[in-house]
Amino acid sequence: MIWHITKRELYDHLNSLRFAFTTVLLIGLMIVNAIGYLGEHTAQSTAYQKKVSASLDKMRSNADSLYNLLTEGPGPLYKKPCPLSFCANGGETFIPESADGVGEGLFMTSSRFSINTTWRMKYPQSNPSLWDLMPDYTNVDWGDIISIALSLVAILFTFDTISSEQERGTLRLTLSNSISRGTVLVSKFLAALITISIPFLIAVLINLFLLYTSGSVPLAASEWGQLGVIVFIAFVYVSIFLGLGLLISSRVSSSSTSLTILLLIWVVWVVLLPTTIGALTSGLQPTMTHNELAARQQSLASRFFEQYDELWRKTPSREIPATEETLLWSKYLTEDARDNEKLNEEHLDAQIAQVQFAISITRISPASSVRYAIESLAGTGFTRHVQFLEQVRRYAGEFRTFLTETDRADPESPHALGPKEGTSQKPVRFESIPKFEDRISFSEAYNAAATDILLLLLFFVVLFAGAFLSFIRVDV
Amino acid sequence: MFLTLIRRELLDNLMTFRFAAAVVIMLLLVVANTVVLIKDYEGRLADYNTAVKNHRQELLLENKTYSDGMLSFWGTIILDRPPNPLSIFNTGLDKRLGNEIRVSHIFTPTIWDANKHAADNPYFNILTSIDIVLIFQGILSLLALTFAYDAIAGEYEHGTLRLVLSHPVRRGYILFAKYIGAMVCLFVPLLMSLLLALILLTTSTMITLDTDDFLRIGGIVLTSLIYLSLFYLIGMLISAITRRTSTALILSMFVWGFLVLVYPNMILTAVDTAPQAAPEPAAYHQIKRMWEELERKRDQFLRNDPVPGEGWGFDIVDMEGRDFIFSGGDDKPSKLLYYTYVGSEFETIDEKSEPQVRHAQNFYGFIGPLTVNTVERTWLIRKPALETIYVEPANRGRMLLKFSPAGLYDAATEAWAGTDLNGIQDFFRAAQRYRQAVVNHFYDEKIFASRQWFSSDQGAVDWDTLPQFSFQRSDIGINAKRALPDLFLLLTMNIFLFIAIFLVFIKSEV
């Protein structure tokens, strides 16, 4: 029986004008998306390779002595571009693409010695498109299509499902048969879901066909898996709005009121909450302002100045074991690099915490949840950047250990890392230096998306249960 | 009779649920976003004030000589672009483009040479906030359509149209009454939300609006009204043609989706993927050659002057026996920027070097004006080249956007607010004029050939004697001039649509 009603509803939908428009809209959007990202990944990968090899070349030339590696550091570490960026670009223009492991260069020079600072991690802030005069626009991605267009379509397919049948009296006719109301509701839901999924799947296939055949996006098995989950998420998201539509439609007797209420909720969920709430919360989780950062850098510098005011009179030497003076220099340079890096990381952590707090607040809207879930799966966006930064920190530790251990292995070094005199100056085998490679971890991607997917399922269950309860009580 | 019709329409609309919903939505959106936008503006204003203070301090602290202030990379004359308070209404390019620019006689300052002062948490930009105009553009237009879709089709369906027309009423009157009634109803949420936004604006102590600003806001309100009316008329036309409310509604929604969501992004994606300019445009090499010519002339001067050797430090040493000379340049092919400079800097000059000072003065008196001259000549090439490479594609994109009313509306309100490209360019034009004034001052006071150009042994430069920079946003007349073409286009569209509706309605059978 359920299939019988579903079929009837389905025919109704498929013959309707809105189905035709939905098809045109979704296919149009997906084509726009495909065109926008046609050469994008290839260009990004080439740029990434170029930058990484430039960074490695620099490291190779620094490998002629351990001391150079100590002062120059591993150089900039780059984030690998993800092939699925067409699914969600995740505000990538606002997120930096690298973290820098570099030194500050010459610190002090005199006739007796010359000192360079030790490398430390720095986290550049992105400053996008300073001379791009184009008007603002979004390069439409799947996230936009799903969160905005698909939810609107879902509302347009359900706002009158129950209220219009009530208006026309056909609901009474249907229910006079021996059918449970639950069956009617489920079949209406299924019919709408199938109707929307047809143009959506067609549009997705056209989009993937364009991207795949043009060779601009390499899609391996794991990417297909991620795409599959993204499409699944899209279905869950559509179901949420279908459930909402059924709920409102059964509560309100007139179609136009039902549409108005639905649009109101849609505006709040899709337009208002994802943008505004996040920005409003910035005050609740204050970050370190750049003035504060500058002040702390200043106070750090003056603390060192007081603590080590005798330093410039001490001359480091290559004596083994290291002299007191060499050790003092080493202590200063290590502390300077360590404390400044700690400050940089504290600043970064405060910024990340602020954004993550804002992101978790915006999750009260399913439109945000779906966007974050897609971003996590596509390997873009803020979650991915945080994962990248974690890898960077792990690598920084590895690199530091490598320097200490290589120095320890050199019998001709006084083992006072920092000043030139206290550090091994032997060439280092380039192959033995740990290299940074950004790995995109799929299990982490799924893990990050899991919370959002669960949240979306919860939304769906609540709304559908609500629709069921309210439909049970409808007076025909 | 006409008044009765209007009253009927007005009451019809006011008593509906959708009117209440429209008011609630608009108030919610505008108030929430205004709070965010005001906070953002205050943040940017604080950044601006800090930057101005720091730049001033650095200039006074770090620079003892003119050449230091003009040539070195540390603590030079830097102008800051204040944030525009009307960016709360339409952010435009105000937030995105560079807001600090260095002024020096060695290059002409443009948007492309500008930098941005640091922000507290740039990551926060991923949570994009929307400005007030964007709310009107997206949501108010949607509301206008929900008011319009059943304006005519609904009456057909209910049969009330037949009833009304059985009275001696002109069809044109009916249309007009419907239009007025609905527009008044739509104007209420628009005005209420704007008023609340203004109240919020006035509660902020950091934002000061002058009379011109209120006139500009008036211009934005006027443009919003015309834009709103355009969408109402689109809905009405659909309603008159389809004659069925359900069809009209669906069609309206998709037209809205296309005009507001799809078209602007689609067209800009298409423009953006269009072929880009070469990384090293031909004009760049021309500019570079001019500078190389300057270097040749400089070397020739040094060869021909009575001092042996070809250094521009002229072997001057200070009391401690140091000689400090510097040279440098900037080479950014993508921005068509190329320049080179040489200079020297002394805090004290040893007595033995005193005879050399005259030669140094001669040299800098020669190279300074030559540099200014070269900058002027390269600017003649650089300016049109920058226009072709950066401004023209952007303007093409803007032009194409205007095929959608949403694009027209955005452009017009940007022009009113002064956050459009012209408004930003105004600042950089002012910076260029200021640079010219500084250069003229150098000529007038013969500063290029002065001792203070490279030495502070007889006192540091008093930077207060330089002309002061001040930047005023363009006055309301210019804003209006920039906004009017788009406003006029919107108005014309309105009239055409009204005529079309009239024709459809007059011919239809009841």
C-alpha cells in the first residue's frame, strides 16, 4: 500500500512544474560548479609541488652544515591541496596555506663573533586578494548547492503536501480507505525524497562527469567513498527539510501560511544562523589581539634583555667541553626560539579556540552542520587546517630532535646548540633529514564529519517524529 | 474609488500572516547583523587609529633624514585608509582592499602597492557576515515575491476579480491600487529594520555620521525601495501571466533563485576563468628600461663629477669612522612596479669629510628630480597598463552582473555608500596628490640638494613642516552621480515591467 501511494505522489510530482524547475536549477548549478573548478585542482597541485620543491631545495643547500639547518629551520611547510575542493572550498581564501619554520636571521655581530637566531615555528595569517578588484562572489561549491538550493527545493516540494490535500478534500478521500496515517506520511515523504533525488543525482553525475573526463580532478577509490558519503549527507539534509515541511504543512491549514512559516525558518536556519551567530560569539571567547601579541613579544624581549644583559661581552668558543660562555649563548638562543615559538602557538591556539567555539555554536543550524560535514569529508575548511597544524607541530618536534641527535653524534661539537661555535658544522646527509609531508587522513576526515552527521540525523528524527505526531492529530 | 481600492489592498495585506512574518524576519536579520557589523566596524576603526598612531611614532622615531623617510623600508611616511562607516550598509571593497600605503617620491602609490594592517583573528573571516544591503537584496526580494505571487492569480482563482470589475473601475486603477497597497506593506518592514539599525548605529560612540551620511543612507533607502518594487512587479507579472497561484509561486521562487543566487555567481565564475594577463606584461619591460636609463645617467654623472670613484657615499665618514650608504629597489612584474634608489645616511659627519658634503649635495640634487621625472614618465605607461590588466576585467564582471537586478542594486548602493571601486580609488588618488604635494615641497624648499637629505648632523628633519595629509570621502553629489545610472536602469526596468503587466492584464479575460 505504501508503494501505491508513493507512486501516486511521485507521478504527481514528476509532472509538476516545480520538478522541471528543480531539474534545471540543480543541473545549472552543478555545471557552474564544474566549470568553476575545471582547472583549479591541477593549478593548485602544480603550485604546491613547486613551492614544496623550492622549500626542499633550500633545505638541501642548508644541509651543508648542521648549524645552517639550526638557524634556517625546515623552511615553509605547505598544506596539500585536496582534490575534492569543488565539494566545499571551506573559505580557503581566508585560511593560510603554510606554516613557516624559519629563523630571524642575524641577531648580533661584532668583531669577535656573529650570532644568528635559532629557527622557530611561525604561523602566518592569511591576507587574501589584496589587489583583486573583482566584486565579491562565491565560487559555487557543493556545500552551497546542498545547503541553500536543496533545502529551498525541499521546502517547495512539501509546503503544500498536506495542507493542499486538506484544502481540496482529497486527504479525506485517502484516509477513508483502510490506510494508517503513518503510511500516508511515510509515502509522502518517500515520494518527495525520490523526486528531489532524481534531479540531484543527475546533476551530481553531470558534474562529476565534467570534472572527471576533463582530467582536472583525480578521483581514486577513497575519493569516491567520500563523495558517496557526501551524497548521503545531502539526502539526510534534504530529509530534515522534508520533515520540517511535513510538520508545518500538517500544523497549518492554508498552504500560503505554511510556505511563509517555512520560508521564515529557512531564512533563520540557512541565512541568519550560519553567518551571524558565529560572529556574535566572538566576544564570549576573546582571543589575543594583535596589540596584546605585540606587547607580549615586547615584554619577552625586554625580559631577555634584563636576564642576559652580560651576554654581549661573552664570546662563544669551540672548546670541548663547552665553556660557560658558549653554554650561556646556547641557553639564550634556545630559550629565545622556544619562548617566541610558544607565544606564537599560544596566539594561534587562542585564535583556533575562538573560531572553533563559534563553529560549534553555529551548529544549531543544520545548514552549518551540513557544510562542516562536507568540508571535513572533502578535506578542506577549518577542521582540515587544524589537522594540518597538528602535523606541523609534530614535525617541528621531530626536526628539533633530529638536530639535537645529529649534533650529539658529532664528536667535534661542544654540544651547545645555538651559537656557531657550539654547534656541529659537519654536513648533514640530506636524505636523513626528516621531511614534512602533509598527509590527508581519511579516518580523521570521517571522524570529524561523524559529529555533524549524527547531529543531522538527530534533527531529522526529531522533525519527522514531530511531523508524525502532528499528522496523527490532524482533523480531516 | 481609487482610494477604496488601495484601502482594501492595504488591509488585505496587513492582516495576513506573511506581513507579520516579513516584519519579524527583517527585524531579526537586520538587528542581529547590525550588531555584528557595528562590532566589526569598531574593530577596524580601532585598528586604523592604532595604525595611524604607530606610523606617526615610527616616522618620528626612525627617520632623521629625508632620504631615510623616503627610501628606507622601516618607518617611512605611511598613509592609512580609514574604514567607511557606511560599509555597515554595503561592505563592498572597503574591508578587502589594502588600507595602508607608503608615500615616497620613488613610485606612484596605487591600490596594488597598498598593504593591510593586522587583524586580531583573520581566521574569523571564514564565518562571513552579511551586510544590510545583502539582506535586502536576498531576503526582502524574496518577501516581495511572496506578496506578489497571488496578487492577480489569487483573484482569478477566488473569482473576486470578476466581482470588482463588474463595478465601473478601470483595470489600470486596480493594478495601481494593488501595487501601492503591497509596496506600503513592504516598505514597513524595510523602514522599521532600517530605523532600528540606525538607532543601533547611534548608540555606538565610535561611529559618527554627518548630514551627508544621512543623505547617503537616504539614497540607499531610495534604491532599496526601487529594487523592492522591481521584484514585486516581477512577481506580479508572473502572477498575471500564469493565473494560477501555485504555478506563480513556484515560478517566482525559481526566478528569484536564478536572479539572486545563480546568475551573479555563474557570470563571475565565467569571467574569472577567462584568460589572465601575462605575469610579465610588455609594459613592465618598458618601465624597467626607463629605470635602467636613469641608472645609466646616474653612473654618467658620477663618472663626470670631480670626485674620484663612482660611489654615492662620496667617502663621507662619520665621527666613528663608519660610512653608511644604501641602495635598493623593488621589482614586482605582476604589479608593473619597478624602481631603484640609492642613498646614504649619517648621524654625524667627520670634519675631514666636510668638503665631500658639497659633492654629495650636488649628486642628490641631481638624482632626486631625475627620479621624480622617471616616476612621472613610467606612470604614463603604468597607469593605463594597470587599468587594462586589473580594472577592466573587474569592470567587465561588474557590467555583466548588472544584467541581474540584484547586481544593479548592489552596484548602486555601493556607490551611495562610497565602498565601490571608485570610492576606494578616491583614497589612492588623494595619496597620489599628497605625494605630488610632498614632491613639490621638496622642489620649493630645495630639499633634494639639502644637507638634511642624507645627514642629520645639523639637526633631524622636522616632519611637521611637510604638507599634511587629509582624506575626505567624496561628497554626496559625487556619490549620487555614481549611483544614478544604475538607479535609472532599475527605474526603467520598473516602468517596463509595469507596462508589461498592464498589457497582459488588460487583454486577459476574466
